[in-house]
Amino acid sequence: MTTFKAIVIDKTDAGQSVRLTDFDEKDLMDGEVTVRVEWSTVNYKDGLAVTGKAPVVRRFPMIAGVDFAGTVESSTHPSWKAGDQVILNGWGLGETHLGAYAEKARVKGDWLVRRPARISAREAMAIGTAGYTAMLAVMALERAGIDPSRGPVIVTGAAGGVGSVAVALLAKLGYAVAASTGRPEESAYLKELGASEVVNRSELTGPVRPLGKERWAAGIDVVGSTALANVLSMTRYGGAVAACGLAGGMDLPSSVAPFILRGVSLLGIDSVMCPLPLRQEAWRRLETDLDRAKIAAMANEIGLDEVIAAGRRIVEGKVRGRIVVKIG
């Protein structure tokens, strides 16, 4: 095919536009590997990109979409050959490099991870960047010495993509999970994923004290801002919080008190430029440590023509769990 369907974001003096259109293969960017894209997903960052709510996209025109699962069509990279099943998360896809919401992608071979044999392409995108980020956060807590015997772990934004997978992962690994959400109607869903307690978001949005009552051994935070500051102030002595999102804002109205009086660690999680060995380990762990039935329960499927509307919904906080996008 010389042209294929793609969601293209453009920008003029009149502002940003986004549409499903035909894209010419000759306009793909340089890369050693051409992939037939089969599945993608809608992450919060994708929502920001298609709505223009934040300056995610750095070049125009841009094919949106930050991750995909697909089959190698052709390759000049020594690690890949036609027919290989691959996953790509991050590396500027959909931001600086033409992205995943298209029937075809051309990328650098060093950006790809081999899809684990026991994870289908659809499941890989039900996990997606959100789930892969959640796994990186769990691994960071483990490296910080946080095991189930230390006590409960709070997950903020728990009904969203990263939060849902984090709850399921932690529960499968034996942790007691406190799931924080601003949508109390999702309590049953969170309990099904393995949460032992549901915490109303309002408990984390009030004024931040330097130190609050010690409640959790650790946390995974996707919200940032006041929520993260409150989680830090309520983390037990020697605990750790993995921060991987900014749904509530980029600021951090905290103090040094949790760090110097309770020895709390703040662990930064970056999924975009994460080194390949850590990516590969995260996907190996996802193959063994994630309950596939829970992934199926949290994933809703849409087509490429529904992505723009889904992007608006996810930014408005109206999406539960994960959205998979059938592309090829």
C-alpha cells in the first residue's frame, strides 16, 4: 500500500487540528524497521496530544499514538526480521516521531521490544504504556526494599490506566492495596482488581501538612501536585513513593520533612526514554506477574475512527481502565 489510514495532528496559525485521513508511506520518517501496526491504545498522554490540552506534540504534521504492537514488515536492523512480533512504548513516538495511530510505522530498531510469547498483541496494548509504566513503578518499589510485609501501598488515580494495572499487579504480588479515586462508583471495579481498601480522593486533596499520620508503606502516584505531597506526608518511616504522572498538575507543594524526618524516598519513573534492558525486564515481569483475566476485564476495544473522541474522554477523567485500539 502506498497510502494508509492515520490520525494526523496539524497546527496552523488558527490552532491545532486532528483528523483521521490517508497518509502517504513515502512521508514516514527514517528508521531501520517498518512495522505493520495491529493494535494501539489510548493513554492519558495520547488524550493530551489529540486535544491539544498540553504541548505533547513537538513537530507537525504528527501521527498521534505513543505505543503499538505489530509485525515487522521489513528491517535493515540486525535484531529484527520480517515476521517478528514487536512492541514499542515511548521513545518520542507521537511526540517527535510519527506515531502509532496508523496502519504502518517506521522506527528505529533499538526502540523495539520483542512481544512475550504468552502475551497477545491485543493484550500487549491492553497493558500498553500505562501498564508498562505501572510495572516500572512496582520494580522501583521492590528495589527500594518495599515488600508485602512492609504494609499497604496506596495507588492514586486508581481507576485510570496506570492505576488499574498497578492495583492488579500489586495485588497479584501479595501487597495490600489502598486504591485512591475520585469516582466512588468505581469501588466495586477496584475491589475486583484486588484493592483491599478504596480511599476517596478528597483525603489527598486537602491542605498539605509537613507530616501527616503514617498510613502507607509506599505509594504509586499518577496524579502529582497536592495528591503526591499528601501521600509523601502520610508515608511510613523508610517508605517510598514512585511518581509517574501529572494528571493533577506538575507542581509539588511539599516540604523536606518526609525525607529528612522519616527517611521517605521519592522515586521518579520515566517510561519514555527508559533503557532497553529495564524495558525488557518489565515486559518479562508483565508476562508472569499480571493476571490476564483482570486485564481482559479492564479493557474496552475501539476502532481507529473512535480514538479522537476517546482522547477527549480520557482527559476529562471519564475513562475507566484501558482502551485498546484495533488498527490492522
